[in-house]
Amino acid sequence: MFISVKSNLKDVQRSMRDFAEKQIQFAARQAVNTLAKEVAVAESANIKSTFKSPTTFTQNSIGVKAARKSDPAAVVFVKPIAAKYLDPYETGGVHKLNSRALLNPKDIKLNAFGQLSRGTLARLKARPDIFIGPVKTAKGVVNGVWQRATDTTRVSLLSAKGKRLRGINKVADKATAPRGHLKLLLRFGDALPVKKHLGFGSTAKTIVGRRFNAVFEECFAKALATAK
């Protein structure tokens, strides 16, 4: 009696190939998603170490698009708004300006992140002791936001709501400077070249190159162990 197992063997081999390919693809997706999360964490930490007191918005600007069966590539990206002002720190160039001129703080309170609080310029414009424009100084013409000196013994400055204004530039010495001195709060200037490099791309490449094999092997082992 002769029994042929050739046809059955082909079916088994085909089934094994399909099974292995399916698990490899699944493990690959799991691996790239794991690595994408690791890269995102590293990029956030990189932002924190590169910049002095970055805002929470900037620190949380890293996003991840996970790999799926229909699209096996995971993507780590900077969210659109932050990407606009972080781009020069990766590709080079000048600071991204929110207006036509760079606001260079001089004698004004900054927030906890070392930046101007939102709405600062609008609030300054509304004050009666503030004017914006060029002033001729000993060092040349300076364009910016200036605060006039106020003799608080004669004048009380009030806000539009009738409240007494704070942060007044008081006349210190009426004998030598009866009109006081202008105080430069913000200076307008052109965008300056960035001096720091974020290294977004190199950070990602380093992590993927160092970790991919180990992560894939771990994910593949789990895929085989849980396969049905």
C-alpha cells in the first residue's frame, strides 16, 4: 500500500508561511508603535532640556500616529502650531515671529516660562502712561513700547474700569529730573537667528536604530505565544 503526503505537506507549508507572515506583520506593527511612543517621550524630554522653561503647550506638542493593518507605518510628529515656531530649531534659520517685529522684553514682568503673558501688548496699549513708537536715545533711535514717568503726588492713573493702575513708572527725583525718565518695556527688532538645535530627527533615528531588533523580537515572541 502506498500513501502520498505530498499534497498535505504543501498545504501545511502554505499554512505555516501564511501564519508566520501574519505574525511577523502583527509583531512589526506592535514594534513600531512601541518605538514611536519611546521616541515621543524622548522628544518631549529633549524639548525640556533644550529650552529654558518651555511652556506646557510646547512640552506637550509631540504627537503619535499609530501604525495600523492598513498603514503599517507609525509617525511621530510635532503638532501644527508648535511646529511653526520649532521648525528653525531643527532646520536652522531665524526665530518665528508672531508679529511683524520681534518683541524683546526689557523692563517688564515675564511669566513662569520666561515669556510674555498672552494679551500683554494689548493691556499695555490700553494704559494712559504707555506709548508705542521710536525714541531718539544716546545710542540711536529705539522703536518699542515705552512708559512715561508719572508724578504720583499729582496724578492718579486709573484703568478703563476705574481701578488704580499698578506698575507705574514713578518720578524718582523731581529736583534732577522733574519730568522723570522714559522706561523701555519692550523693544521691537528683527527676527534673530536661532542658536539652539533641537535634533528631532537624529534623536528618533538613534532610538530606532538602537532598539528596533530587541523590541521586534519581544513583540514577535508575544505574537507567537498569543496566536490563535
